[in-house]
Amino acid sequence: MSAAIREPRGRRPWKPTPARLGLYAFLLISALFFLMPLYVMVVTSLKGMPEIRQAHLLNLPAAPSFAAWSKAWFAACTGLSCNGIRVGFINSLRIMVPSVIVSILVGAITGYALSFWRPRGAVLLFGVLIAVAFIPYQVFIYPLVRIFSYLGINNSVPGIVVIHTIFGLPTMTLIFRNHFAALPEELFKAARVDGAGFWRIFGAIMLPMALPIIVVAVILQVTGIWNDFIFGLVFAGRENLPMTVQLNNIVNSTQGEREYNVEMAATLLTATVPLVVYFISGRWFVRGIAAGAVKG
């Protein structure tokens, strides 16, 4: 017998081919293009207004200072009050956390029921949910305002949590239903033979296998709910305005001096939570998309 051919181990030597150099150049230019606005925002937030008036947009700050960040957080005027954007940050957390949990939980249960249990009218219900996802939100605002006023939950945190749950349900149901439908049906049948019921199968089998999709759902819901403007403006009430509404009030204020450094700092503070969530769970997001979020 001839000796087995041994394949070389380790990484292959890097060869600077024209195609590879072109790919890296394209990626570098794309990264610079998308990072340039972030760079401008950061350096502007660290400058004082006299330095900003010199119009050297890309220059590093001569004397970096976090005074603008402190003012944006504690003392920026977001309307009639000048308590900074921290009030809106707390309000956004109060809105986002229960909204994300409830919408994902309801969507997971609904998707699980439509994929394995298939109650009567399941196909029709799924079609209605998907159709509603394509209807503009503005169509529902006035009827929902009337209904919530009648129920006494308008201008409250529970009311806006219900709103985000309602409008997040079609998307959450779709991704969870597609993920569960791609799982082997033998797992479900084996659990049924062992005597497990609806909730036991859901909690002990389906949810542990849906971790990548749960991460996808968390990123989608956190991004959508945290960045929401119109629902927060209409349904949250004056005492519960989220950060996006307060940021709009800061940027569009026409009274006194236009403090661009404070506006940039407030904008970066507003974007903190979605960025942190994405950087922590970005690897799971890609895995979840590949594992079933786009499967039928």
C-alpha cells in the first residue's frame, strides 16, 4: 500500500492577489464610509463651542472635555424641563424591557402553536398576522387611541407596552413559527408519547432549542422599540416620553445658542443600548438567521 499523502497543516500563506486586494480595499472604504459619521459625532461631542465654530469638522479636539455629555445627561432642555436626557433614558428602559419580554414570549407561544399544534383556523390566523404586518402603523393610531382612552390605559407605560406587543406579534410569530417548523417533528411526537403536554414541550424542549432565534428576536425588538418615536409620542404621555422624543426636542429647539456638542452627546447616549445589545449578541444574530429565521 502506498503511503498516505499528508496534507500540510496550519494556515495557508497569504497571497496578495488582485481580487483579494480589491476585496480588502472595498471593505476598508465601506468601513470608513460608515464610521465617518460616528467619528464626527464623537469628536464634536468632546469639543467646546468656540472650537466647533472654527468649522474644522474632522479635527481632533484640542482640549477634550466631557462637559457636553454631562449637560446632555443632567441639564439639557428637552422641552419645558431641563433635567437632561436621563429621564427619557429611564422611561425608555421602563417601556422597552417589558415590551421586549412580553412580545417575544407571546410570539414564541403563538409560533409554537401554529407550527406543531395547528388549531382550527391556524392557516387563516397566520395569514392575517402576516397581512397586518404590511399595513402602515398610522392607520391604527386613531382607533387605538380611542380604545385605550375607553379602557383607561392611554398615556401610561402599560398602554405602550400593549402597543409594542401588538405590533411586534406578527414578526415574532413569523420567525418563531418558521424556526419551530424546521425542527424534526419526531421530537414533538416523542414528547407527546411520553405524556408531555403543551406547556411542558414548549418549556423543556422548544425554548432551549430556540436560543439563536430568541437572540434574533431580542435584537429586532430592542432596536425597534428603543428607536420608536411615533408610538412614544402618541401613547406614552408627558410623564413617560422616551429618549427619542426628548432627543427630537433637543435637536429641534430654536431657543438660545445651538449647542452641537450637546446634541451629538445626546444622540450617542440615545444609541447606546441598541449598540451594546448588538455587539454582545451579534454572533448569535447571524447564527439565528442561518438557523431558521428565513426558512419556510
